[in-house]
Amino acid sequence: MDLVLNVADHYVLTPYVYPLSWPEDTALRQIISLLVVTNLGIAVLYLGLGWLSYQFIFDHNLMKHPQFLKNQVWREIRHAMTSLPIISIPTVALFFIEVKGYSKLYDNVEESPMDWPFLLLSMISFVLFTDGCIYWIHRFLHHRCIYKHFHKKHHVLKIPTPFASHAFHPLDGFLSSMPYHVYPFLFPLHKVLYLVLYIFVNIWTVSIHDGDYRMPGPLQEVVNGAAHHTDHHLFFNVNYGQYFTLWDRIGGSYQNPSVLEGKGPLDCIRRLTAEGKISSNGANANGHDNESGTKSKEE
């Protein structure tokens, strides 16, 4: 994060915000700056990516599903935007430690163990490492003693939209993001690549909530896409994975997406519409909008 902090200092914070008498490397100033930059950055990523996905990718027919909540999009955004500033506090603590040079982040390719090939190796290892860690953190958050206090709010969203991607309890959100922050303390990683991967992580998190269930045939068994993750929201104890299905298969929690078996949310909507139980505008048979949907077994 020191690259972002340096840019912010050079172009905005030093000339227009802070007094010139306050050195850029002062701990308090760096912490304040990191809090501002982190909160602005994640808000732009979340709202920007969420809006683009909601407008151009998300299938709005999913809003007719009986388990789609009233005012759900607004609820998702409100939940995320109240949690993200809290999540940023421990996140900034880790960023500050990085800025002070205690991580294994490096500036120049020449500093890496294998020059350019190491960048590719870093991308692969980052994805594999975080995928495995997040799987087990996710399963921990589903433990009966933990779930109702932290993760349940995210699972109220049975038919998520892209805006559900960051709608977590603060502790839930921070724990789920921990592997991304721990990685550069354990393994060498180029600073620019770290920022690229940070953006990728947010794009992916939005994408598995975007309701676009399409996936090239050969990848359906390997990649944990929106079809897999929507089933996790619907059925609770399956498809915990972040990027791949590997750990679900190892952990015995893999389930073939219901979409691929003709039993997905859109299939449900088409069936209920044909039966006259919901109208074309998503209202149920007696004319009322969806309220809270059907409670699942974990609730």
C-alpha cells in the first residue's frame, strides 16, 4: 500500500490537505491517510463494480424469485457500506505494518527470486493459498456456535445480487479477507502485482454474486462460479469455495450446481410463472410483492 500512499501524498495530501510541517513518514499521518485511502478505494471498487455488474450482467428476472427480499438491493448496499469502514480498521493496521517494511513485498522484478517467471508463480500461489484458507475460514463461520452471530446476515440473501458481494458482518468480512493480507507476510510478492490481485479479488467476489450462471463446459467441474455460490446461499452447507471446487471435493461439501440440473433459481421462476403463482412483474398470486422468502433449515 505504500505505492498508493505515495501517489496520494504526492498529488493530493501533501499539497492540499496536510500542513507542510507534518512529515509524510509520520506514523499518525500514515495511519490517517491509509484509513482515508482504504475506505475511498473499497467504496469505489464495491459501488463501481457492483453497479456495472448489476446493470449489465445481473439477470433482473431473478428479482421475481420468491426468496428475493423486499428492498433487497438497498439492504445489501446499506449493510456493506456500514460494515466496510469497520473492516478497514484492522485492515489498515496490516497495511501500516506493510508500509513500515515488515512484509515480503518488493518493488523491482530484479528483487524477486526468479525475475519475471516468479510473477506468474506468485499469481498462481496467491490464488491457491487464499482459496484453501478461505474455504476453511468459511466453514468455521458456518459452525453452529459462530454462524448466527456473524455469517447469518449474509445468508439471509438467498438470491444475491452483485451488491451482496461485500454485505458481511465486520468480523465475518475481515476474517474472510485475512488470507489476502497474510500472504505477503509469508511469501515474496511484487507490490504492483499485489494491487492488481487486490482488484482481481474484488472483481471475483462481485462476479460470484452476479447471477450469471454461465461457465464454459470444461470449467464447470473446476471453477467455483456464480452457479456454485448461489447454491451455497440457497442450501447453506455446500460449495464453500472461493475460486475452485477442489477444497469442496476434499472436504465433502461439493454439490453440482442446481442450475446445471434444470433446478436453479430461474427454472423455479419459470415454473412458478407457468403455474400462475407469480406474475410477470414478480408479484405472487395474490398480488403482493415478495417479502422475506422461505426460511431455510439453518434459520
